Amino acid sequence: MKKDDLYSSAHLFVAAIRVCEHRNSTQPSVDDVCGLLSLSLEKGNYICKKLQEFEVIERVAGAFGTRLFIKDHLKIEDIPSAEKETTLEDELKKFQNSKKELTQKVESIQAAQAAKKKNLFAEMEKKLKKELDKKES
């Protein structure tokens, strides 16, 4: 099973519900399905919750615990098959790009400040020369 691919997990989970139903001649619990798929109970409950949101399965609480029923297996096709989760590497690249942009912005500001300073000193020098020329005259 692919890591965090809900579409593939949904197909597998619904198939496991059917297999458990066939084996035990009763509707399975989340625990039964997780045991068959070697999933953690947390992961199984997460998948169940997502499948309920897409109205693929239904949980029914009864005297013998909560059982899973397949409501509409065709709605699995409504689940995006290639959810792109941002990875640490993608986040690192974004951070490096933003840092590079910030560095470029800082450098451009520094260059602008240096140009202003140079112009200011040039103007001051001109004024001083004019004043010296006036005093000498």
C-alpha cells in the first residue's frame, strides 16, 4: 500500500470489508479489517473516517460493537487518486527560494542605499567646493 494514498487505501479497505464479511458471515469491525490488512487501529479509523466523509462506507453501532457496511463503493472514484502532500524536501526548497529572494531584496536595498550615500557625498563635495571658491574669490 502506498504511503498516504487515500484512493488506493480506500479500494483496499473496501475489499478487506468484503473479505471479512465473506470469512465471518457477518459485518466486520474496524479491528477485523485492520487485522486483515495489518494496519494500526489509528490508521484504520482514519481511513474509515475519510471513507464516511465520501459516503463510501457506513459505521453502525449495535449490541455487538460498531460494524462497517459498504454504502456506495462507486464513490471511491470521487477520491483524488494522486493527492500531492508536501514533503519536507518541497518545504525546504520553498524556504531556500524565499531566503534567496529575501537576500536579493536586501542586496538591492543596500545597493540603493550605497548609491544614495555616494550621491549625497558628491553633492556635499560640490557645495564645499563652491563655498571654498566663494571664500577664495
